[in-house]
Amino acid sequence: MKIPVTRTKRHHLYNNMEMIQKMKTSTTLALPLLIIGLLLGCGPQRDVEESVENSHLKMKDWFLSAGDWETDPQLYVREFGAGKDTIIVLHGGWGAEHSGLVTAVKDLGKDFHFFFYEQRGSLRSPFPDSLITFDHHIEDLELLRKELKLDQMTLAGHSMGGVLASAYAHRYPEHIKKLVLLAPARLREPLPETDKELQHQEYLASVAYRNRPETEEELDKYGLNRKSPPLSSKEETMKYRINMGKLMLSDISKWPQMTGGRALYKAHVYGLTEKSYPPDGWDFIAEFRKRDYPVVIISGNHDWLAFGNLLNKKWTSDIPHMVFHEIDNAGHLLWIDQADELTRALRQHLK
């Protein structure tokens, strides 16, 4: 019996957060990791009409069992595209979801066959808290590789998804064909002393940029700075997204493309994953240096996590198989700020 697959709205996540908590301005630049978890992977929610028909696919989405099909939790998996090259796409978070990245690759369906999955504990992949750890996230990716019967994988990870891709590559280097890291979160944790001054410069530039007047102008345009009468729920949502936009976008006027969020983001998953990090942290730049698979970093020059990309440029300057691709006038959500340029960069580097 054929089971019909329904098309669902893609939801995306913006948790109700304290938008810009006070960040330490020391050269160690101890960015609050919870803020990263709240923001990484944010993107627009919209129905993405596929430009190609995948006649060889029976289903566009399915569930990957973490053990017994009947009794164990499952990971939500989605497929898009009819190209011969398989790409596994990892969303940010932890606790975010995948739909913004469908938007990011919507014009590449003829070139590639994309697989997205929601990490355990995220919106469409509920798991008990006791089963949510950093190690489990890595092994879930290995489980997907085995399910797809891939010897080697090209991984494209956004933000904290870039950390997951790198962590998987560290554990299973023999199964990596290429890494493409989109606006990746910290690739060295803790940061070496030799990198802290550059990170501090990035932080100061980011703070100055976030204080640009366009934010207040956008709020005033819609009367969202008023004291009375109280803002409606819709207006509160608009205000929230504009304030989010000053952190995540280069062009604040594009904030209406930032949809979804709040309760759809499973914030506790970040804390559970963070508590289970390796006690000595990681140094994925040193790991990449030892390997010969290609690594590409694609980042906007206005990304709040790496403003100006001083560290990205340093890290990729002397490793021959690492490439850095900077996109001008783009923040953390590259597919909102510079959709066409991101499409060109992905087409170039995923091939």
C-alpha cells in the first residue's frame, strides 16, 4: 500500500532570547555559547518549489531509526534535487532545524542530490534528553552514511553544523570526500593564545556594526519604538525580528524573510550538547592540516561570529587544500543577504 507523503510548511527558528547579552570584551572574547545556539541555523521559512522532478525517488522525506523502528526515536530526513552528486547538509543549532538551508540550495536541485536531517532533539526529531550528546550527534551522521550506503560523503554544514561536520571528519576521515563549511562556528575550542588578538578585533568590529543606525530607522518606520499604545503580538514579532536582523544580517531591511522561531527552537538541546563536549575541546584546523580532503570555508564579511574573517583568512592561508571564499555584504544568513552569490559559490565548491 502506498502511503501518501504530505507537503508540510517549513518552519524555521528564532528562540525568544535576550537579543544582545553583554559580551565580554577581553581578548579571550568568551562569546556566550548559548547565544550561538539560539542563532546558528536561523533562516527564512518559505515553501521552496522544486525546480526538478525526482522521478527516481519514492519519498521526499522519511525517518531514520536510531535503533528499533517500532520503539526507538527517529531522525527526520528530507531529500531535494536530482543531481548525481550527493550532498549531506547539516543545520546549525544545536536544537535548530533545517528549512533555511533548503532555501539556500533551492536553485541547485539539477546539480546535486541533497539530504537534510534534523539533529536529535530538534523540531522534527524529538529524543529523550538522556540521549542528546555531542557524541550521539556524530554517530547519527555515521548512521545516515550507512543508511545511504555511501563510502565517502561531501558534507555542507552551516554554523554549528560546520562544527558537527568537522567533528565527524575527525572521527571518520576515511569517509570524507569534501567539507564545505558555511559561516562555521568556532573551529578551535578553546582558542589558542596566538589567535585571541585577531578574534578580539573581529568582536570589536562586530559590536560597532551592530550599532549602526539602520536598526532604529527600521523600528521607527513601523512605529515599533513607541511606548503607548502597547505593541500587538504581531508588532512584537516584527520588533523581535528586526533586532535579530541587526545581528544576523548585513541588510537589515531583509528582516521580513526571517520567519518562524520561538517555541520551534529547542534551546535546551544546546545546553545538553555543550555539557558533553570533549573535555579538551578540539582543534579542527590542526586536523585539516593532517588530512588531504578539500575543505572550503564560505563566510560573509559581516558575519557576527567572524566579522572581517581575520581568523578564517589566517587559518586557510597556509593549508593548500583549504579554500576561503568571502561573500561581500553578507551576514550569518548568507542565503538572505546574498542569495545569488551563495548559489554561485556552492555550485563552484560542491562540484
